[in-house]
Amino acid sequence: FSLRLLEYKELKGDGPFTIFVPHADLMSNLSQDELARIRAHRQLVFRYHVVGCRRLRSEDLLEQGYATALSGHPLRFSEREGSIYLNDFARVVSSDHEAVNGILHF
């Protein structure tokens, strides 16, 4: 299972974008039912991982504390034990990767 980023029209513009890329291991730990739900709602899942019109580096995430994803969902950023967390759940393991039209966080 993979999300091919070029399929999403939201990324075809100039940006800037901030994208939170899920770790590949996450998908391998999901059940077939969970994977099927993600596939059925892949556009929404993708939009949940993107903040449009903003280039947010790690220090910006912590300073601002929140942003709204393209899906409309609020994203909260916090720091714990030297790591950035998304909605107090997902840990950012690698951040501030420059892309042509934005920033990637893994």
C-alpha cells in the first residue's frame, strides 16, 4: 500500500506545502480491514497529512502550536522528550526536508 503523491491535484500547484509523511512500517502493521478503509478514503487520508499555503519548519510547528490540514482537521504540535508530536500521538522522526514547493516531515 502506498500513496503516490503525484496523483493528488493539491500538490500540482506552486505551494508552499507542509507534508507529514507516515512511516512505511505503519502500513505494514495495519489489518486488511484498516487498509481497505484507508484505500476507500485515501483522498481524505492524504489531505489530513498536508497543510497548504504554509512552509512550516520544525521550529514553526512548535511556535505556532497548531495548523489546519487540507482535510479541515486541526493538527496540534507539541514537544516531548526532544521530539515533535502530531496530535500527541505521531512522533516526527525526521523533519525539515526541503522540497521544491514545501517541507516534508517524516
